[in-house]
Amino acid sequence: MFDALIEPGGDGVGVAFTDRLDGVSQPPFDSLDLGRGGVDDAVAVAANFDLLRQRLGVSKIVTVAQVHGVGVLEVTFDVLEGWHDGSELGASAPGGKPLVKADAMVTRLPGVALCIRVADCLPVLFADAAAGVVAAAHAGRVGLLAGVLPATVRTMRRLGAQQIQAWIGPGICGRCYEVPQAMADDAWARLPTTKARTTWGTPSIDLAAGASAQLQDAGVTVTDLGHCTFETPSLYSHRRDKGATGRQAGLVWQ
């Protein structure tokens, strides 16, 4: 159900990217949908989070209301006060509270998995194991160009991170992410490494190339997993599935 790149223990960091398999959600969200309880059945999404907690071996999974911005939430004990199983769904869960609006999270707390949910945008995970700081960011076109990744790195460094590793998870690739020419021109001007063409010859944006360039410029070591959501049936893709789809996740913890 997920690809665990680094197991807890050793350097103390865990990194995982989920797929859409081995959950309980029904079509068209089948089956490990970690998305919006107000769209998919909230009971099913909550059950999927329960499965994920058990399989990752973490006590809490923290989510935010992602808004394609540059806000970075520091997850502290105060943020976790009152957080319980089901809080991941926010207000869509019975009696749930609205999630904090942000597109990145950073924490020094152990046993807490930071969870970014996506279906074509990039989930980007970060860790400095020696400093005990981990982070997760949501980088779609808007957030990437606005600078959510450098903002995340700055917050990590403020908390003591120095040697940061980042993992770019599955997202739509430059071969598939067709955009209008004007949108492409804007992205290419602001972040030239995003320039790409689809396999059918139209303008596109390479999110992963842009993310990698920004991170390397910030002194971060980058691993790009290279999986395209649009091309991979076992992953959710908003574009391929015409919007009727769930959300996979990238998670990091220590």
C-alpha cells in the first residue's frame, strides 16, 4: 500500500509515499483514498487513515487544509492538543474542527507523521536526521512558483536543520502536464527549469525539474522518485480521472 524509503530506526527518519491500493473506499475513490471526507465517504477515509497509522507505526498523522500557498505550519505540542484519530479529516469528520490552512508543515516532535495529500501536485518530504527536524510540502504549479519549497527550507533552518535531504514524490510529469501557452510562458519565465513539452508537442510544465532546481539552489540534497501520476494507474490523478479521484499522500516522521 505504500513505498517506505527509510524505515524508522538507524537515523530515526521514516519516509513513505502511498498509492491507491489496499484501502476501503469505493469507486471512483478506490481504494486507499486519504483525501476529503466531504467528497468521499468520511467513514471510509477515516478507516484508511487508521490502516495507514497501523502500517507506519506512528501515533499521529497530521494534515492541513492545502490552499496552494506558501504557509508553513510548525507542528508543536500546542497544535497537537486535542488532536485524535479522525482529526485528519478536519470539519468533514463528525464533530471535527477545521484544519489549519497551510501548504507545508515542519516539526521536531517524534512519532508524528506529517502528511501531504496530492493527486497530480508534488508531495515533497524533507529531513535533517541529525538535527531532528522533518518537513513536508505540497508543491503544485501555483505553490511551487510562489516559493513554498524555499519557505519550508527556511523554516527548517530556523529550527536548527543544516544538512537537509529532500524526496520529490509522485506527481504529473512534464510529458503529461499540458497547459495553455500563456501559463507555460509565465512559469518558464519565473522558473526556467520547468520548461517542457508534452509527448504530443504542446506546452507543458515540469514540476519536478522546477522543484529540484529550487531545492538545490537552497543547498538541499534531492532525490526525485520520478513516478508520474498521470501515467501510473495505481496512483490517483486529478487530470487523468477527470476530477473524480481520491488522494494519495507523502508522509515523513521520526
